[in-house]
Amino acid sequence: MVKEWSGRLAQIAFVYLLGVVLYAVDAPGLADAGVLKAPMWVRYAALGGLCLLQLAKHRAPAVGLAAGLPFLGLDIAMGLTLPVALAFGDLIYLAVLYGSRRASNAVIVVLWCYVGVAVVAALLVADSLRVALLIILTACPLPAMPAWWALNVRQQREIADVERARADQLARIAELDREAAIHAERASMARDLHDVIAGHLSAIAIQSEALLTMRDGDPERTRMVLRSVRENSVSSLTEMRAMIGLLRSQDGQEAFTSPARLREFDRLVRSADAAGLTVDVSVEDIEDLPAAVDLSAYRIVQESLTNAVKHAPGATVLLRIGRSAGNLVVEVISDKPAAAANPSGTGLLGMSERAEAVRGSLTAGPVEGGWRVRAELPVEEA
């Protein structure tokens, strides 16, 4: 603040000293001697008043310009001089540049009116066109040039402000896009963690509990459950290792493991059987599927069987997979209602997102005596 005021006072002092020097060297006036005779100190006072009014350039430049009119009128009455004209021109410059839009436009309109009146008066009063042109060139440029220059500077500042605001908006949009990408990536990772890791771990927990509650030791049944536990554990470790490797990669494009395929559904069926479900399978025409549809269908089957294991233990589940009218239809029907299932839970939400990702649809809900999940995934469109 102190530095700013020091700069303003230095500028005002420079303008005033310049006027004093012009007066000292007896610079020619811009008009003939006026009707008012006054000592020289009056001119110095008028010049000083105009210079001090420049302090209002940021707060009220238009008011400063209006307050300078009496000093200008006094100097015109004594015969207009160059120092006063320059100081008043500076006030015009400040009013147009720093004033409000309305005040700046008002100053421009007044100046246009002044120029028009000056041109008409010069043409009427002058004895010849040469004299009229001389009067016009003397009376018009001094007030018009500061206004023209201030308009150019103001226009450039407004363009710079618009570009700065546009750059800020673009930066904000880029930040929002980055946040959206991060949110989408986190949602994808959460979905994968739930569908893959949580599914395997849930199966391991349920199978282990079933094994612990078996009273009569059935060696074959025990080995089947243990094989399923081991298979789910290995799958969990593989998926976790792949996810960790993906997070550590530089570009996120390197494949650390091949994606699951629908033709590997028998692994899911074995795990469900080991957990106590009875799964009837009807699968046909699942070859040559698009990779996205293939993976989505596999995850939907995996999550459906996991939900059946958790919420309908011991149920008989019908798994049907086939094609119909260009769609891959996946249907998992349990003969027991899922009493503890949450229709808006993470698992159902993840399955819906996977179906929508390939422009498909998924419905899940209770049916007569049980629970059904049905997904239709367009094969040709994918």
C-alpha cells in the first residue's frame, strides 16, 4: 500500500514539475490571452489542483474529472496553456480507463459531443478552411487522444481478463475431469475387489465353516472342499497380485494376468458345490464372445453364485447361459428366497454396472419360491 501511494505521488510530482518547467521556459499557450487577468501563481494553483485530483484514479476517477472542470475553466479564462491541457488530459485518460463502464461511456459521449461542437464552431467562425482546420487540430486531439489511448488499454485489459477467466475455467474443467477419472478408477477397483477377492474369500469362509460342521468324516467330500478352498485361495492371490502389479505399472496398460473367461464357469460351479449348493447347468454357444461381454458374463455368474452361497445356503440353483436374438442371456435362479439379500447392495450394483458397461441390462429380484438374476448382454453391438 505504501509503495503504491509512493508511486502515485511520484507520478503526480513528475506531471507538476513538467508543467512548472513549461511555464518557466514560457511555452506558448494553446489559445490567445483570455478575458481574465490573474497573477502567475493562479496558473500554478490550477495545475496543482488538477495534479492532486489524479489521486482519485482508482476510487472515483469520473468524480475527479468533473472536479477538474473548474480548474480547466479558470485556465481557459486566462488563456489555455499546455501544462493544464496535459494535466486535464491525464484526468480524461484515468476516467476512461479506471471508471465504471457507465462512467467511461458517458465520458466518451461527452467528448464526441465536444469534438462535434468544436468542428462546427471552427467552420462557422474561421475566415477560411485553412484556419478552421488549424483550430480543429488544436482543439480536438488533446482531449481525444487520451480517451482513445485509454479505450485501447481498457479493451486489452478486458480481453486479458476474459482469457484469464477462460484459462481458469479450462483448468477447473481439467481438474474435474481428473477427479472424475480418479473416481471412476476407484469405483472400478472397488467393484473388482468385491467381485473377485471378496467372492473368493466368502467362498473360502463358507466352505471352511461347512467342513468344520461335518460330523461324519467323508474323506471324498473333505478333499473336494479342501480342493475348492485351495483353488479359491490361489485365485485370490493371483487376482490380488495382478491388481498390485497394475497399480505399480507406469501406464496401467500392462497385462499381468489373462482375464477370466465364461468357458471357465465350471470352476465357479465346483466352488458353489463345495459350499453346499446344488447347481444344475445349462450352457451352450459361449464361444467367440467379445472380451468385454465374456468377462462381464463371468463376473455376473460369479457374483450370483456367491450371493446364493451366502444368502440361500443349501439351495438348488439353475444356471442357464445361451444366446437369444443377438444377446447373451445369463440366468441364475435359486429355489430359495434370499431373505438377507439387499436389493441395493454392492454386489447387485456391481453386476448392474458390468451389464451397463457393455450396453446390456440386468434384473434381479424375488420370483415365486426363490430368487432370480437375469442379464442380457448384446453380443453383436459389443
